[in-house]
Amino acid sequence: MGKDFMGQIEVKPTHIAKQGAWFKLQSKSQKKDDVTGEIFLALDYVDTPLEKQKKIKSEPVEDTSGFDLGDQLQLNLPPENATGFVLSVLQGRDLVAKDTNGFSDPFIKIEYAKDQKGKTKVEEVTLTPVWNEKFTFCKPEKGFMNDIMTVTVWDEDKLGKDFMGQLKLKSSQIPVGGTWFKLQGKTKKDTVTGDVFLALTFIDTPVEKQKKVQSQPIEDPSVFGLDSGVVNPPPDNATGFVLSVVQGRDLVAKDSNGFSDPFCKMVYAKDQKGKTNVIEVSLTPNWSEEFTFARPDKGFVNDIIELIVYDQDKLGKDFMGQVTLKSSQIPEQGDWFDLQDKPPKKKNSSITGQVFLALTYIDTPVEKQKKVKGQPIKEGAGFVLDVPSVNPVPPEATGFLLSVVEGRDLIAKDSNGFSDPFVKIEYRDQTAKTQVIDVTLNPTWNESFELAGPEKGNWNDIIQISVWDKDMVGEDFMGELHIRASDIPYDGQWFSLKPKNASKKSQVSGQIFLVLEYLFIPIEKNSKKLTSRPFQDALLLIQIHQARNLVPLDAEPPSTYCIIKSGFHHIRSSIVDLSRTPEWRELFTVGTTKNKLGAVTIEVCDEKNTSAPILSTLEIPVETYTGGTEVREWMKLPGCKNSEAEIELSIRYLPQRTRPDFPPDLEVGQLTITVLEARDLPKDPSPYVAIDFREHHIKFSTRKKCPYPYWNESVTLFVKSIRPEIVVTLVNEEKANKISVIGQWTDNSVRQLMRQNNNSFKSWIRLMRKGKVLETTSVRLLIEYVPVYVEPVPEPPPPPPPEPEPVLCVDT
């Protein structure tokens, strides 16, 4: 009996605004009263006579639209002629999980004015239920002034139900357009999360009062602006679906080498199962498998796909995370889904990462199988994964050059507060070691090591990099890093050192800066212990424009190409057939060292002369071009039969290797296009390939009478374009001066490669002719893009206008 104190406010009238404001309730004293919440007050002065009263009676506020309630609810006051209202129960979100599978089977019970009740249907296995039901309640006998509605969410179980949260509201607190209401517990001990979306509309038509109010479906839930969560609704005639398990990213490391060996297990509708292949030593696995599941007996309404990621071990497997979804929640074009821990969810879960899934419904007959076998995803699926590789391995790579540049913030191992750090490298059966840098925690090594790649192309082998402190007797561990070649970028990155075998006991700090560049020349493993060479911390840009007077006039014109050599760099240009004045217009990037610039060699060769192909060898001292500006000049070619032979080059020295940030419309890089082969050509062809790229037109060599020609010829181009486009044309050279186009391919995928910063594209290309795709004829291309930044060279000022000719004056 009586009343309980809930809070108070003491405020001056001048502190209450006309448009109103929220005021926090306070306790009576400094004692810790259980007081929470706010009340909204507004004050407006009047100038009409008022009678002073001890007890002032209240009047209802007729219009609340003029008050600034912020994100709080505007009152939905009932009209005087209202006979009842329609309550719309639409959705729930982020509800608490009550079942062992990490989900609930939620439904709602509604009690209004103590004598009218309603109940929604049960939504199985979900924490984001969609009910879309409405209930019509009758006006209470005492009116709407003090009506109370209790909305309770329950989890349906085989034996009873579990409480999930509740709301107690007046009808006037629920807006016409609807809003989300946060669920509350009955007591402080209740574990309650999430919200429910409710809307309410008063009506003035006769309403029959019922104890059990039956629900009706909401005809058009879209008027409330809610997302149904269904992104891929199943067609009525669907007999099943194809689930594509494409990739994972940022997965948790379960093995001591800092990686995992992940695979996926799937369970659909409790009786259909599938399993992907194991991808070894990876936290970004590419499964690219698809599984065909049959329609459940109860249809797709409450179907559940449970996908679990495991790490494969010699003895058993380790849990790495799971995803539980309905088929209608997975889009056809695919999407990334966050991995979750096993229920109940932990606050400090170690689960990380996402998986990329896509789903397509089918209407052909599907045989239901307990064990569904995965199939490779068909080419051309077109999923946009947005997971560019850091430094993807080119197919022709024979090894790589690993550069250990510097370290920072390393741990002090000696009594003087410093260390004497050096780095050990282990890759397959090759080992290397940097020099020791004395008395420092921020060493600079600047050393590079040439390592041979795998013979069978398995580039998943781990590079083990460890940092040590050199002592008079022995050495102290300072940290390590286990990484793959494809995870170290061309322009370098800082990598944090980790304790040995993920041990928490060993103290480790700091980072090391690594750079990796792939090699394409034969690498001899003369010794398992590798010696270092200076790190190439600068770039030299060489553009070969053209040559002239290569051979005397009475000699046969050569088919010319150039080879640029700089240390381990051996780069070859395209071939220009039968020309004394060949034009290449190709740009190349080679590495060099600031402290030891050396020279770059350019060999001009004749493809037709197999016994002695070199026409001339030109030595270019790098030091000559360190002034910072581009130099373009003609140079004499020594050793040529024609003493007047020259080559035109543009050379620019860049004193930094890293690529600075610059606007998207200044994308600059080196694009290499390799024409590998073609197949299924017309009868007795003599084909060649021509490539048009911006202002460049490149013609590759002709293969006489060859329906399956093989070229493996490359051209490297300088790219600076907002929307670069490649045109590849396959031409049949029937007779001299008579050609016919077999097919053509136009593509702007270079833009995507440029956006991914350092990537490659290799595929068979279907050609088109006269607007139709050729059924069989295709060309195999390799397109590689490496970013390089070159400041734009300012255009020369326009020449001054010519002086006017003098006017001759004639004395008449």
C-alpha cells in the first residue's frame, strides 16, 4: 500500500525551454537511492489573468509535435472517437540465444488491459525473427488514459518455454510509423538482449472485444521501412540450391607456425552434409567449391545451413568458428559472413575472420544425399571478393629476392639497455644470415638474399625469419616471424615480431621491415647457406623508344628485341620484325642501390640469328642520371656492323622504392602483357596477335601454318590512365599484304588490376567477331600490373608568337 519514491527534479522556471528538454531524475539525498531515467518538461509563459490554486489540475497536451523530443517517442494520442487500435508486430533483432545451437525459437505474447490477449507464430532457429502480424484490440472500459500493454518474447521448447524479455507500454507510446523498443528483464538476474519493432494505429470502426485476439498477416510490411533479412527468396519451383564456399579471410591461427590448415563442414536441414578440401598453411584459404543440396521436406521456410570451419591436425581437428544461416540470407552474388564462437557466446572469444558464401536456387531434379560431394566452382562465376593478394606469385617465377631492410623498437637484451641484433632466414633447405649491428634497438641491415622457389610450384612453404642478439658466448632470441612469400609486398611492409611457438613467457617487442621481389632467371643453389647483397632501395625507369641504322643498307633487316640487365634483373622487350628502325615505346623498371649505383646493360639482339643474336651491348652508368629529372637522348650502339647505329632511351632515377600515395586519376604503373598461345584456329592459318593499348600498337611474330600457335612473347607498357582498355586482335596473315581478322577481344580489367595495386590475370580469352562470340577459337593471355609512381613531367611552355613581318613604307 502507499507509494515508492522514484526520483525528483529541482529546476528554476528560467531553465526550462519553451520547446522542452529532458531532465535527469535525482535522489533525495546523497544516499544511493535506486533512481534512473528522465522526464521531459516544457514551459511557456502566459499573460492572461490566472487564479492562484493550491492544487492545480492537469489537462492533456493536445499536440506534442512542437516539442523537441530528440530521438525519444512522440506521443500517439488516441482520437476522441477511437474505438480501438491495430498493433503491428513486425520483427526482432539481436535476441538472446536460449538453445544449445546458439539460436532461439521466438514468439510473442501480448496482454492488453488484463482481459485481451494475442500470440504470434513461432519463428524457428533465429535471433532476428520476422513475424509481420497485426492484432486488433478493443478500447478498454476506462478508456486509453491509463491502459497498459505487456509484450513478452518467449523461446518455444519441446517442454515449455523460456523467457527472452518483455515490454510494458501505453498505447500512446507506440507511433503510427513504428519504432524499435529495447527488451527489459523481469528482474536484474534475467539475461535479456535485443529489440522488437512495433507500430500502432487507432481506429474508429466498431471493434468486438475478444479474450483471444487472432492475428492477421500484414499486407505490405515495406511501408515501415524495415529490412526483412531475406536477400535471396527461393522461387516456388525451386528443387534445391547450389552453395558456393569460395574463400576465407583473417582466420584465427591454430598452429605453432602462425597459420592453420582450414576446411569447412556443412550441415543442411540436419540430414545433408558436405565437406571442403583442406587448404594447408593459410589464414586466407581459397576453397572455390560448390555443393548441391536438395529442398527439405518442410520447404525452405525455416531451413538452416550450419557451416563450421576447422583446422586439420594430425590428430583430430580444432574449431575455428561457425556460421548459421537460412538459405534466403545468402545472396546469389555472394557476401562475407562473420565467423562466430560456439554458444554460449564469450566476451573474449578468440574466433576471428569471415567466409565468402554464395547461393543459387535451381529448378532441376535434385537427388537428396546424406554426403554431398563438393565440385570446383565453374569459371566465370564472377564473385567480387575484394581480397587482393599482397604479392601474388607469378606463374613463371623461379624464386624471389627477400630484402631485410631495418628493425625498430626491438627488445633490449644486454645490460647496457641495447642489443646487437642480426636476422636468420630459413626457407626450405636454404638458410641465410644478416650482419650484426652493434648496440642498437633500431638496426639498419639493408641486405637482400636470393632464394630459389619450389620445384613443383607449391608456394605455400613458410619463410621462417628470426631476430637474435649476438653475445660473446651464444645468442639470445629476440622474436620471430613465420610468413609466406605472397604475404610480403613488393614495396615493403613492417611486420611485428612474435614469441617463439606463441609462448607468453618469452619477452618480444618491435618490428622488422621486409621487401620481396620475384625472380624469373635460373637460380643455382650452389650452397645451402646464402650470402647477402646490398638491398636495392632505389628504382631506375628506362623507356626504350626506338633504334635506327642497326645494319647496313645492303643487309637483311633484323627482328630486334632488347634485354635489360641490372644485377638479378633480366627483362626482355617485345620483338619488332624485320626492321632497320624498330620502334618499341616500352617502359621498364629495374632496382638499384643508392650507395652502389653501378651500371645497367642493354643488349640489342636479332631473333633470327640464333648463333650470335647480340648486335650490340650498351653500358649505362646509373650515377649519370641521379639528378632527379628525366633524360631522353640518342646513344651510340657499340659493336654494330653499321657504325651509325643508335638507340633512343628515356632514363629516370627514383631515389625511393616505396610507392607514395597519389590521387586515383594518377594511377601509374608498369603493365606487362604476355601472349602465350591460341587454339582451335581456322584451317591452315598463319596467325599473329596485335595489341592496341592507348597510343601503343604492338604486333607479335607470325606463326606460319599453325592452328595451335605458341608465342610466349611479352610487351611491357607504361600505364597512366583513368580507364585503360586493351584491344587484342588475332589476325591471319594469308599472303603478303593480305590479312583477315579472326577475332577480337576488348577488356578494361586492367583498371581492376591497378586498383588491387599489384596483381596478375591469366586466362583463356574467348574472341568475338561481328558481335558474336566464337565457339572455339581463343587466346591465352597473362596480364601483370606492377605499380610505379612517376611525377608528371611538366609540359614545355608554348613557343613565343612569331614577330610580325616588317611593313615596307613606300614614299608616294
